[in-house]
Amino acid sequence: MNDLNFELQGFSLKFKSPQQQDAMLIAHKVLQHDRILSKRRIYPIHEAWCTALADGVSQSPQAQLASKKILQLVDQNQSMQVPFNFALLQQQFCQYFSQLPEHHGTSTTLITLTHSQSQFIEIQHLGNSRAYLYSLAQATPQWRQLTRDHSFIEELLAPTDIQNRVSYASCYDMLTQYFCADDSHEVCLSPLQEQFLTENEALVICTDGIYQSLACSHWPLLQPNLSLANWLLQLKEKLEQHKPYDNASIVIVRLTSSKVHPQ
């Protein structure tokens, strides 16, 4: 029997937005660039790891610093606590920016994937960055959304009422939860979601620039012999056809056998 490994890779695109306000955490490195395809990382199934994305809230001051800082804090905390204590992260976030009063109110979303045991991956999030599952449980493989946004529209709609979301005005997409450099700001307790993966299944975390430009039903299928890099490039090509404006960042994690997939 072949040993199982997790392989992960991601990219971040700026498109037409004047600043790159997304950031991603991969292998203890915080990356915040335009049009970067990260190196592929492979972790044996017994090894602990964490990857994360943050999307600076564009209406807040210096949002690109907010997304980068929250990921630095995640990296610092991952050896001490999983699941993450979002209240503690909020406190540390505020403490850092208290030394930079001109950045008061800077804000960001966050989504994390953490592995510590077997074939389970833990998901935590705050805001509207999302997690998706590539499931092989049905006859036809498909991508499906796992997390619900912390936004007004999600509070108005039932959990199963996904189809009606597009008919609501954009004002209802306003976030109800996020990290903010303001001592009076409180964050909710983020419930831990656990997802079990079988071989060749995958998880994706992405910022809103991905799914608002291209719904997951139009994402490429992840064939077992398709490398993560090629899947990401196929997705990038589809995104560019829609001429998006916002930053778009994504990390994909696949459970695979020791027979290494091509780069």
C-alpha cells in the first residue's frame, strides 16, 4: 500500500485592483505578490502543517498590511494552539497596530486549513474567504462550498438557499465578521469544521475575487493525473476570460499517494 501525502500549491493575482490586498501563508512564508505561483509542498500524512489566506478589507486603511500581519500571527500561533483562538488573534492584531495610529481600523478576513492527524483537515474562517471540497463521493466528481460567509446576506438566508444569493443587492454582501485594528471590535468564536479526505480528493481555500468571478461549478475538474500547477493555470485562464477587477488568491490541497504527481 502506498503512503499518503498532502500536496499543496497556490497563486495570487492582482488583476486591475491598484493594490495587492490578498496574502497567503504556505510553509511558514507569507506571500503577497502579483501573479505568483507558489512552490508545491508535499507533507507526509503524519506531519502537521497549516496554510491560510487573508483578504484585506479594501475600505480600510492600508489593507495590504492587515492581511499580511494576520497571517504572520497565524504562523506564530500555530505551534501553540489549534484550533486558533480568534479572540487572541484579534488582541494581538490590535496590539501591533496600536503602534501605528495612522492604520487604526485596518481590517482583514482570514481562512485557515490545519492538519494534525490522519486524513482530517480542520477549517476555520472569519469573513467571506471560503473553503470548497472536491468530492469523489458521487458518480460525477464536483466542487462544493463548505463554509458560509460572515455577511448580512448569509444572516438573511437559510443555509440551503444558495441559489437566491445572486438576486440580492451588493450592500447585503457587507461583512459582519472580520479582524479589525480597533480595541472596541470583537470577533465571534469561529466553529471548527473538520473535513475527511479520501485519496485524490482536495480542499480549496480562496478569496472572494475567485468565486465572484467564476462560480465553483465552472472550475476545472481535478483529475488524478493532473498536477496542481496545471489545474491552477487552467483556473487562471478561465478567470482571465471574465476580466475580473479584484485580487484573487487560492490554495489547493490534495490527498495523494506516495506515487508523486507530476509538477
